[in-house]
Amino acid sequence: MTPPRRLSGRPGGLPRQPARTGGRKGPARAGGKPAAAELGAQGRAVPHVAADLGSLESVRSAAAGIRDRLGRGGLPPLRGFAGNAGMQYTNALPEGPEGFESAFTVSVLAHHLFVRLLQDRFTPPARTVVTTGDTHFGDLGHNLGMVPGPVRKSPDVLARTGACPRPESTAAGRTAYSTSKPATIHPVHEYARRLPAGIDVIACKPGCVPGTGPARKPAPALPRDPRDRWGGPARARAGPSGIGALNPG
């Protein structure tokens, strides 16, 4: 068997192409049965482990399942992790079962927990890649003005709902997303310092990738408040989606 790589993200989103190419070299971990079936249609091994990245308990369960299969020899040595999943809501109020703000949970906490729970099972040479972004600029030149700039507060504040002004607004939902993406860079620096030798750590910014469906549901057709300049139909085209695709089931 060839080395597995774990990817997170929507079934129709950014991870699909890496999974297709990665599948030629080894199995990719996925949470969506249809995606796994499609990727395995040509005889490639694509096992999957279901996980809801909005729930840290679900992440722990998925990581335990992966560890168990590795320990029993059901998978070859683990040599890769790609933390790609992200979520954007139309306000900053959603929270997971542990009480953490949902966009921050999916982009930052869930991926961090996966890395921590699997780090001793990586077999060098291995690579951890986390998808980040340049939403911290919040301007037309860097992200086409699609999201406002992030709020800058301590992680314990950002991890809870209410960190953004007017958390019930569409602007707050986009701000929570734009805050969660650059927040992924900080743990990447720590991984580079602390993970064992032979495990490369990379923060990857794919640029503007419209159509990957990060939105949980469409934004309202018109802003509820005239100050909510980030509302409107131009921001509502991503449509609804579940959490991740090659990751959460």
C-alpha cells in the first residue's frame, strides 16, 4: 500500500483535484461517501472517515478512527495532512456543541486538533499543509473586496461568538470568516517549531477560488441594515453547503 494523505473540505470544493492527483500516489482520507466513490472509481484506494469539523468531539472520534486503522495495519504509514476546510455564515452567531464560534472552529480549532492528535503517527518524510488566505487585507486588491478585514483580538475571544461588531449582521459573518483564515498562520509557525524533524509544514494561499461553496446559506438579497455594506445578491451566489467535503460526512 502507498502512503495515505488526509484532506478536508467540501466534496465539490478545492480538495477534489488534489485528491484526484493524490489518489494516484496513495489513498486520501475523506468524509463524503459519494466523493470517495467517485475518486475510487478507477481502482484507486480512497478510504474515508466521517467527521463534522464543527464539532471537536467529532474530530476526536475521527482521529481515533484513523489512529486505530493505522495501528491495525489497515492503512500504510501516514505521510500527509491537508487542512483545507472552511466555513462562512451569514452572521457571526453560529457555534458548535463545545460553544466555540463555528467559522473559527472549522478553520482553526478542528485542523489544529487533527494535527495534534495525529502528529505522533506521521512517518517522515511527511508534510502538513494548511489552507490560509490573505483576507487580513480586506481590500479590493487582495480579495476582490469579497470580505471585510478581520478583527484583531486574542484567540480566546475570537473563538467565541460576539467577537465581531454587530454579530447578527451579514458583515459580521464575513468578518468571522476573514478572521479565521489568517488565524491559521499562527499554529503553522508553532508546528514548524515543534513537530518532529522530517515533517514539513506549509501554509498555502490558493488565491481567490469562487465556486467552492464555503457559505452555509445564501446572504440576504438586500442588506438588513444600510451600514451592512457586505450584504446583497452579489455575495449570495455560493449557495448552501455542508461542512467540508473530502472531510466531514
